[in-house]
Amino acid sequence: MELSTSPLALPFPEMPSIEGVTLRVARARYKEWDRYDLTFVELSEGTSAAGVFTQSACASTEVELGREQIKEGSARALIVNAGNSNAFTGHRGAEAVEQIMAQVSEEMGCAPTQVFVSSTGVIGVPLPKDRAREGVANVLSAQPCGWEDAADAIATTDTFAKGAHGSAMIGDTRTELCGIIKGSGMIAPDMATMLGYIFTDADIAPAFLQELLNGANAKTYSCITVDGDTSTSDTVLAFATGKAGHARIENWDSPGADAFAAALTDVCRQLAQLVVRDGEGASKFIAVQVSGANNDESARRVGLAVANSPLVKTAIAGEDANWGRVVMAVGKAGEPADRDKLSIGFGGVWAARNGVPVEDYDEAPVAEHLKGAEIDLTVDLGIGDGAATVWTCDLTHGYISINADYRS
């Protein structure tokens, strides 16, 4: 089905090229569509790699292999297939991935383990090896392309291309970070999102890059949800080519480590929020801010309970300040909470404080806030110092329509 652009879409940003990164796209025709659906990224020798992956017990072969490959900490290439997730496909799916890795590694003269493969789309259909072979041959000889073309090519039900850019000063050297991501539905990651890739010319030791990505993920990708469903293919990879020319960042004591960590987290946050803005059928972008929890992780879990509640999400879709549904969601989260200390607000206006409705509560400004596209929902548990922000979207008829017709 033809999807209209999300009303929450943001324009694709201007993004610089990254030395040591070459992007190409081609048509493998994994589905009956006339569009680019295969992306190839060539990475220079010496590129460090880090990754976070889905915790699904039914993960795809690509994820299982990626978990092992990332332990080596190096990469020379990335291949992304769109339209077919190649998950739950047994030995045939594994053979297709191994074929792609061998084909690319032979062309590039590198080890197959330095070729990362991701696939996204329908679950349970083996990736067709003949189309993959032809598509890879085409993409290897294709002309280089830009970031937006690559972002378009990795998409499935996305309604707009998603990219983000950041920079960090390491000594006197400016380093660049560019990222692309796809995702619209089946979004409730345990440690990643659908498919996201970040590239930088900074020189970062693989082990430290992994530590930084883990930290950034905890504050960004693991704090978004569209529908409460975690994909079999969730993957976020970060690649550092080292071409910027500064002294290698080995750990937190290295000059520039803090600046790079902040830039990486910022790019990850931008990308994660773009996925929520393209949530299937979404009309409102919702920030759930939780404070006063036992600890930060408890705050995140409470936030996700609120953000994943169909009752909360439909109330906001209907522009109804039904804070009782938020009380329900907090209560079912399984985290420490005290009914008589709980406070809830919308758009900076408290509706309930310390377990009771606000006496002079005026719903008019709240109703006006809920008419907008950007919604702030605040929960204060009043029992500790833990805090977190979770991002989600509302739940509309559009979500049902898109997913009822997904395979057609």
C-alpha cells in the first residue's frame, strides 16, 4: 500500500562525506517494487566497529553472525537488504548471508567476518540467493551515492528518509559523525532499534567505541517505543575510520573522549527520535519524562510502561487528558511506586499531585497542549532521584491499516 509521509516528518539534513566511507545502492528487487533496496558501504582498512543487537530469542542469522563478528572490532563493508528480514528461515537464510559475505569479501580482498550484513522486511521468507547475488554484483559496480539515497534504500514502511549529523572537537581536529536509520513499526528495542548505522572519521579503539555505543544506546534507542514489539533484526552499528588524523582515543582519559561521547549520544538521540516520528500511523510525538524513581533504570521501565499503554496512546490520539490511564500504567510497571506520592502532568501543567487531583486544576491549557503534535507527559514518582525520558507516539487507526495490509 502507498504510505503518505508522516505529519511528524523532519527534512533530511545536510550531511558531509566521511573520509573512508563510500556509499552505493542498487536494485535487488527483494519485493515487487521499483526502488533501490540494497545498500553497500565500503569502509577503509583499519575501521573500528561496534554494535548493539536485538535481545529477541528468534533473532535472524544476520544478527547472530553480527554478534560474533563485532567481537573482532573491525569492518571493511556493510550490506543492507530491504524488503526481506531473512529471519526464521533456517539453513537457507544462513546460506544466503554467507554467500553475500563471501561475494563481498572476495571482491574487496578482506575476511568474510569483516563484512556485516543486515536485512529488514517480512519475517519467514528466505532471502533469495539468486537476487542477492545479482544485486550485490550490481551494487559493487554502482556509482557512489549520498546519505539520503542510502537512507531511502534501507527503508521498508518508512515514510521519510532519516539521517543525523554531529561533530566533535578532538584537540584541534574537528571530527564528523553521520548516521542513517530505518524504522517505523515493530519498535520497542531492548538494546537497539530496527536498523541504524553511524559513521565517523574519528580514531576510536574498538573496545572503547563499543563502550561508548552501549552508553549512548541506553539513553536513546532503548528509550523509544512505537508499539511494544521488538524486532528479530534490530541492529545498530558504529564505524570509526580513523581518517581524521588525531591521536587515537583509547579510553576516558584520552583527549577528546568526553566530546566524542557527547556527539555520539546526540546523533543516536536524533536518529531514535526520527523513528518515533515515523511511527506507523502516528500523529503525535510524545515525550514521557519520569522523575522521582528509585533509580534511572526504574524510571525508564516506568516510562516504557506508560509509553507502551494502548489506553494512554489512544487517549492522546483523541486529545483526551485522561491522566487516570497514566496512573494505571505506572501501577502495572512492576517498579517501586507510592500511590500517595505520585504526580502527573501534561505540557507543564500538573493534573494530579501527591496522589490526588490538583484542587484548582484547569484542563483548558492541557486540552490546548494535546491538540498539538508535540506532547509532553510528566510523571513524578516522588520516592527517589531516578529519572529518564522515553519517546513514543500515539496509536491511531492508521497503525491498524498499515499492519493489516503489510504483506500485500
